[in-house]
Amino acid sequence: MITGRSSRGGFQTRPYTKVCLGLTNPLCPIWGSETDTIHPASAATLQVWLDQYPGSSVWRVPNVGQTGQAWNLRYGSPGTTLTRDPGHEQPLGPYGGELRQGPKGNAARQERVKGMQQALLARGFDPGEIDGEFGPDTAQAVRRFQLLNALTPDGIVGPSTWTPLGGSLGEGQRDFQSRSREILASVAEAALELRWTGPDAAAEKYLAPLRKPMQELDHIGSKPVFYNWCAAFVTYCARQAGFDIPDRPKGHGATMALAEMWRAWAKDQGCWYQKGATTPQRGDIVCLEWFDGDTAIDHIGIVRQGPGNGTVLQTAEGNRNNRAVNGTRSMDNVAGIVRLREV
């Protein structure tokens, strides 16, 4: 962070090195936002700085709740003026799924990565060569951007990073950014390695809430015996995250302890996405099918990390080998997702 007192003209005359942004040239810090700086530096004054420190950059330090502004500069001859990089204003376009470090992939992915790299550079975060390849330099630039925008610095460009970079969310994607679903994923991650060995086991807290409504339907007896609890785990985590999940959806003959009921209830709520309709994201609920001769949902879990490589999901699941675990699942087994609405 740049610290110190600004002089009249909006900047100090001593060079700074902004290591945390990956910039090794001096910076001219301009204090405050563009709208409230009392004595903004003129282009002519900035030119003096640029002539003295070739290759320097300008960073406008934001006020609380505002976004910092990175500027590109033209310098080296009299009359040069301060300009905004056009790429800073150009939208990235609709979100098309997570981007993360890895191979170039197909042409469409390369174009999306290239656009993201240009957006990073326009904001003062050097991603390395603008080549459509999501390498270590680009991942580092993404993490720095995320840190300065109060985002999780995981180096993954999901919807919560895509939109601050200038992108948009298309139809069916506008409810991606959800604090409640982030809480859901975090709750699921914290509820791991619990095995049901009897009514005194720690994992009984997942099974217990749905026992009475299941007994009322004669689906189980009065004795607290084991039942398949993957959907009960999801129900418990969703309720802990603040979502209103019924015991037994109105008009249906089963409880939310049945994985298949999650699909039926989600369709009623308008939050069901058939496979291929959208890309699973962190905090989504993923319904899985084993291709065992029927179309029923066989298993259910909570997405910890979307399929950045297009093939594998990171999940949190209950009743996987009778444990609540972090795991991976192939996208081939995804029947659809439930995307709960923000609460």
C-alpha cells in the first residue's frame, strides 16, 4: 500500500515501487478518487514526472467503497497527455465459465483469456504476455486484482471476478454472485470426516432432522437406524447457510432426504438447471446420475469448485463411503444443478 502525505497537485515527488502489483517502475500516487480530489494534478505536471522517471505508472488510490483507477500514460515528447486505456472501458462480454491456470484450450477459451488479460493490464495488473494462455504470471495478476477488490484471492476468474473486470453475466447467470451460496460451500467444507456409526455418532446431526417426517410417511421405522444421507447432508448444510428448505415439499410424497426430491423441488422453485444449461459454480448443489439403467438421481453434493478444466468438479458430499468428505466428480455424471437463490 502507498502511504504518506500528498502535496498540492495531488501527488508526491518521491518515486514509489508498487511491488504488490507486480510493477517495478516508480508510481505517481494520486490521492482520493477522481470525483473528490481537491487539487488534481494536471497533465503537464504529470508529464514532468514521466520525463523524470520513464516507464512509471499512475495509480489513483481509492476511497473506502470505491475502486482504484489504473492509468496508461503516453510520454517522451512535449505535449503528451494522460489517457485512459480504451481496454479499461470495453466490456469483456458475457461470462462463459471459470478460467484458471492451465493449458490454452480451444480458440474460444483463448479469446476469453486474452480479453481477461487485457482487462487486467488496463487496471494496472501485469498478466505477462497477452497471448490467451493462463500461465503463472496471469494467475498472479488475477490474485492481486482479487486482493485489492476484496475478493477471494484464489487466482480463478469466476463470475465474482469477471464482473469487476468489466464483464457481464448472461441470462441464467445473473444470480451467480451470492453470499449465501458462498456460505453454503463454506459450511459444507467445514462439515467433513463425520461417519454415522449409530445414533450417538456426530453425523447423526445430518440424519436426525428428517427422521420424523420420514417416519410419518412410513419410509423408516421409529428406531434411529442408518439411511442413505447424502441428501440429508445437503439439506442440513443449506439450512445452516440460511436457506429455507422444507422437510417435505408440498404436493410430493417424499422428504428432502431423497436425492431425487431435490430435483423435483428445484423445478417447482424455478432453480433447476439441466445438464449443459449452465456451468456448476461454487455453492451450487449438484445432482449426479450413475447411468445404471434409470434416470433417477443417484447422489447429490455441494460444489466447492467448478470445472475449470471442463471435466472435473470439486465437491463436498455426505454418505460417501459413509463419511462427509471433500471429493471430485466427473462432469459426465452431472444430471443437473440446483442454484439456490440469495436469501
